[in-house]
Amino acid sequence: MTKEGILGYPPGPKEKYPGSLLLEFRRNPIKLLMRVAQEYGRIAHIRFGWAHAFLLSDPELIKDVLVTHHQYFIKSRGLQVAKRLLGEGLLTSEFEFHHKQRRLIQPAFHHSRIATYASTMAEYAERMSGQWLRSGLEGKSLDIHREMMRLTLAIVAKTLFNADVEAEAKDVGEALTQVMENFSRLTNPLSPILDRLPLPSNKKFEEAKSKLDSIVYRMIEEHKREEKENKGSSNKNEDLLSMLLAAYEDSNGGNNREMTATQVRDEAMTLFLAGHETTANALTWTWYLLSLNPQAETRLHEELHSVLGGRTPTFDDVPKLEYTNMVITESMRLYPPAWILGRQPIKDYLAYGRYNIPAGSTVLMSQYVMHRQPDFFSDPESFKPERWTAEFKASLPKYCYFPFGAGPRSCIGEPFAWMEMILVLATIAQRWQLRHVPSHRVELLPRITLRPKYGMEMILERRGKTG
């Protein structure tokens, strides 16, 4: 084996000077990855200082890493660092422990359970719509990203934890923003050292973590008290947190489920945060795209009027709202909330049977990059919900569109999120049109998720109740 691997590294950009590509990535990771994919094709080698990364933009290679040979890869450094906040939750844990936890949590996302969440989702969207009207916001602008974060936070807390956190939405939002900022140093080669120094940013991170911990632990304690009060009665909670606490009790009782108090916290924190951040981002970008594409918005309103006629949507309406589904699908193509996945091979991996990807290097698979590949999506920069016909989806290679990941590590809450986005969009779009403020600057903020850097200022315009 030579220094460059069995048959060498795949082609890729050359550094203008040591660390130049790392600096470019830190400044604008999406721009760099798009350029690399366009110039070097479906596999490319990127030298980040002394670290080696490989960008995969081929559905077959992505399937290989996420599905076929998933057992030979672990999460990349980004999610290893996320353990500082999430602990050994579903997003960050590995191997058999992850598999065990996923089996435990899966019942909360079974089809029958998902159906019971629909009324809460639509009810909370209706409530937000009413709050806007009562607050006299018609014709005024507000940050829709902040509003969607507030709404999805309330929904996930009520459905999965049977808790009310609306009064703490501002605190959660600020803490989560601070946590996201801390992750911006992931690409800094000195970050392992910086994380240990008494820097103001580290202090702010710990304060944010403490705030989020206090909210999650409060939900857990309130749940325990409620469970104790309802013991022996038929009025029992069947939400996710109840399942976690039952497993914890079983473990203490010697049934070897191995759910500790810390693990209850880790799983609750993971699903509490991940369960609303990505959905809020997807909805925000959807409102933005609809405001720029009036023909698509008109067609959406026509479907909502035809199917719903002004009433609040229900679980049974979800499959009938076909164009609404297309709108969200296309929105997540252009602005996937989880915009990149990273893996580390635990042993050398051969791509195409000829390119050696060494153990410990980083494999990058970007939904943002893949979803804009002209080989798979004609006119890839345009918002065209109508492209998502049954025929088009059947002809599309499976792993060139994967907003929720793929394989055994795919997002466990995908059906929950899809239903929530459809119901929230349908409910609010019947009552309101959202117009992007032209002077407001829209810029991507690619951290762990894809946020709008400056929020999303939009003007609320009231629609007739029946559209």
C-alpha cells in the first residue's frame, strides 16, 4: 500500500496554501461542497489541513455507507461533539446500544400512535393563527422562523412529553441558538483545545446547556408526579416520556432493560430538541419559497379549499393533500433542514473498488448538494412542486433524495415530521398568506441544521376563511 492508498485518493481541489480549503469551508461550507461536486464528480478528496475528507455525491456510494456497510461507519466528529449536549441519545449513540434504544423508542412513532398526535398538531397551528389575528398582526411583519420554532416546540412537548413549555419557548430558542453557535468551531483544528479553555463562548454554552437541562428535568419530574398520582387508574399517559420512565422503572426492578436516569435525560433531550428544530426550519423555508412562487401558492390554496373548505385538517386528510405534500417535498429538496451527514470509517473502505478511504477519515454526504444535482433534478435551482409525481419518484434513484437520512440510522421521527408539516402548512395557509419582506436579507446558516441566518421576516396577510 502506498502513502496515497491502494490506488490513490480520488481527484479533488488543491490547497492554494496550507489550510486554505479548511478556511474556505469554515467561511462557506455549502459553496465549497457545491463547487467540489460540480468540478470533481461523484467522489472527491478534500484535504482539510492534516485531515482527509471525502465528498460522496453518488446515490450508490451513499447507499453503501448508510445502508449496505453501515456497520463499518460511526458518526462523524460533529455529532461526537454534540454529545456534550445530547449525551448518549439516539442521535449520537452507536452500535448495539443505539439499536436497543431505537427499539425502545420506536413504539412512540408507530402509525397508530402518530395518528393520535394529528389533532394536537392542527389545534396548536389553529391557536397560533388565532393569536396572530387577536394580536393585530394582520399587515405587519414578524420573524416566521421564530414563530415556527415556537409552534413546533409546543407540539413536540405536548405530543411526546405531555408537557406545556410555551412559556419557556424564548429561553429554549436562545439556548439552542447559543448551542448552534458553539458547534460552528467544529471545523477549527484547535477546537479540542479551545473547548477546554475558560472562554466566554464555553461559558455561554454551559449556561445554555444548563437552561435546557432544567427544562427537560422539569418535564421528567412533572411526569413522574403525574404517573404516581395516576397509578392504579385507567387514566395513564402513553407518550414517549412515559415509555422511557417505564423502562427506567423496569431496569431498577431488575428486568435488565438498562435504562438509567441519565439515559432518560439523554433521549428526552435529543427528541425534545431534534423534534422541533428541523421541522421549524423546513416550514420556514416552505413559507419563503411559497412567497416567491405565487403560482405554486395559488395551486396550494386551491387544493386546501377543495379538500378542507375552511375546516381544520385531520389525520384522514393528510393523504388527500397531495399537492401540499409536493410543496413540502420540494421545499426540503432545495433547503433540507439536515443539510449534511458525516461518517467515519472504522476500517479502510474501498469506494468503487479502487479508491481507498482510510479509517478515521471523514466521509461527507450532503443532502443540499445531492438534491441540486442536474443529473437527477432538471432545472435544480427552481421551486417546482409539480415535479414530484408518482412516476418521477419511481424513476428517481433512491439515495439522491434523503432529507431524513437513510438506513438504520435514519430519522426515527420522519413520519411524525411529515404529518406535522402537512397539517401545520394546511392549517395556517387557509387563514394567512405570508409575504417575504423584500428588504430582509436571506442567507443560509449551515450548522448542524440549515437555518436562515437572519430569521425570516414576513408580512401576514389575512385570507378568507374558506380560501
